[in-house]
Amino acid sequence: MDLIDLHTHTTASDGSYTPSEVVFAAYESGLAVVAITDHDNINGIEEAFKAGKGLPIEVVPGVEISVDAGFRGGMHMLGYCIDPSEPRLVAALERLQQARAERNPQVVEKLNQLGLDITMDEVRACAGQGQIGRPHFAQVIIEKGYAKNRAEAFNRWLGADKPAYVPKFKFKPDVAISLLRGAGGVPVLAHPGLLKLAFLRLESLIRELMELGLEGVEAIYSEHNQALRKRLSDLAARLGLVITGGSDFHGDPKPDIKLGYGLGDLRVPKSLLMPLKQRAEKVAASRLDRLPVNQEEVSNQLKQ
């Protein structure tokens, strides 16, 4: 029980396991800690906490926020040890969910124009009670025989710059970081290797984000090779950032990624948890009297 997974998704966003199922599966996989980090959504945290009671496993409340940083495919910011009842964060995530709801019919319309007979009701049924996302569109496309698998659905229609892609509303990095810190959370740059930047440019970006209040880097990640994991871990240590890691577990939408073990070689040690908690205590202690950005800017973005 010395391994952890700090990056998982549930049916509250685009995963196929309920929050309870993720917690139980993490316990059965021998994990000591699991973090619930749904996309732009904290609705699964309460259920996960309840599922963890009475089990020898710790549940960490988290979230993964989509960020507009000018990169193709965007940037994601993880937040750990958040207060899921913090009003500004709750309002911000509601704004993001509203934007998703407005975007989804536009995706259906584009698919219909491209000759795919797909309805919004079919996509809702696929998502169940969860937040609708592109994986649900992909699943309907597969079920109706327009694609053989998720990769084909994204490569032909749903991926960034593809014919049925509709950009979604995202917060700027400073706003996302401020929202997370304001909720007592530790802002961590998610899967930096997926940004596809030269390492020196990536280091420069991380330094820029530190000026905005970034506190950590997700160095140990399913799609980072061992060399990159070490390089990112060394960089984080040199810059005084916390190191985190996780599988990015989704269940059926990403069947190759296993909870706690990623693509098979993922090992996130429990020793990373204490530095993360200590950083969270520092952030929480300062969140009421000093936030990294002007809160007027946060309010302006929430109104967009």
C-alpha cells in the first residue's frame, strides 16, 4: 500500500466509473491514495469521500481545469486538496459547465452537416448522469458504425481542427490558478509532456506559471516516458515545486490506461503525498489575504 494515483476521472465528467467505483477499484488495486480530478467538475467528490469511509484508502479532493494558454489542444491545470464548497470555484465551474452545454448542440449540428445521423438525445443517453464531453460523441459515432474506435472518431471529426470540433470556453492560466488557490488548492500543471514543447520552452513556461502561483508539476504520468518523468521531476525539485503523478484513468474511454498503473509502468510513490499536503496547508493559510491575480479579472471572465 505504498502507491497512489492522483489523476482519475469519474462519471461526473467523462469517465465510465462512478466516483464510488473508482474508490473501490483503487482499493482493490492496492493503492493507498486516490485523487478524484474530474474535468471542470467537482460533483463526484462527496460520493468518493463516502465510498472511502471505512476503507484503508485516502481520497484527495481535486479537479482538472481546462486552460486557454494559446496551445493547440489547450493546457490543463490540476488542483489538489481543494475546498469543493468554495463559492468562487463553484461559480467558475458552473460557468464552464454552462459553456459545455452550449457547445454540445453545435457539435451535433456539425456532425449532421457532415452526414452523420446523430442526435443530442443519443449523446445524453451515452453520458448518463455525467457531464457530456467529446468521448461521449465518439462513443455514439462508434455505436452507429461511423468509426471503428475512439481514435478514428477524433482523427476524422472530433479532434482539434477537425470538421466537427467546436472550441470551448476556457479560463486564462492566471484565473485558473487563482481560482484553485482561492479554494485552498495546490495548482499543478497537468501532463506537461502533452504540450509538445521543447524542454527549454517548457521550463520557461513553468517559470512563467510560477509567477502566477503554480505550485507543482505532474511529472509522473502515463504518457510520459521514464526519461521525461525523471527530467520533469528533477526540474520540479530544482524550482521548488511539488511533484505529482497519476494515470489519467477514465475507464472505458481509455481502456489501455489502468488505475494506478497507467500503461503498465506507472508507479507513483506515496512519499509524494506529504509534500503535496504541506504545500496545501501553506496555500490555505494565505488564500484569504493574498491571491496571485486581481480578483476583478476573475469576475470579468466569469461573466463572459
